Amino acid sequence: MRARIENDVVFLHHEDVPKFKKGGSVVRNSYFWALRSIAACASRDRDWEYESEVWLALTRMLLSFAESRYLGVRETMLEFPISQGQIPPVLRDVSTWE
């Protein structure tokens, strides 16, 4: 998922976050609700926001869903632009450069 950090807030690109689908995959819908539950802002047409207080929870959640192998790597990995600078240590296990 494309991500960026501004003022100690992680923004996930709204086109990359999981979509809830009525009658859809239980894993994907659970992933949607789990990510939404810790987001500071999670609107349909805006980037989702995660404050630094939940970054550890975000990391653990992404690792957990990645380890389940029901979701692809691109769905559970944060992709930061190279221009972002250094990735915070708490996010490194679930992050890469675009």
C-alpha cells in the first residue's frame, strides 16, 4: 500500500486500502475493519490516517495478516516513496521503498 508520513501521521493511499464487500471474503472484510478500527480518519475517498500512537498496532496487524498468507505482499506492506527519508523503526518490518 502506498504510504507517506507527514507530521507523525502515516497516510495510506485511499485507492490501496482494502475495500469492504458485502458477502465478500471474510479475511478481506476482517482486514478492512481491523485497519479501520485503529485509523484516526478512514474515509472512502480520502487517504486513511494513522497517528504515531497506533503505529505498533498497525505493524502487528499488517504482520499478522501477512503471515496468514491469504493476502498478497502488496496488500500488507507499506510502500514509502524514496523521498520520504528514513522509515521509523517501529514500521520497518512492514515497510519498503517504492
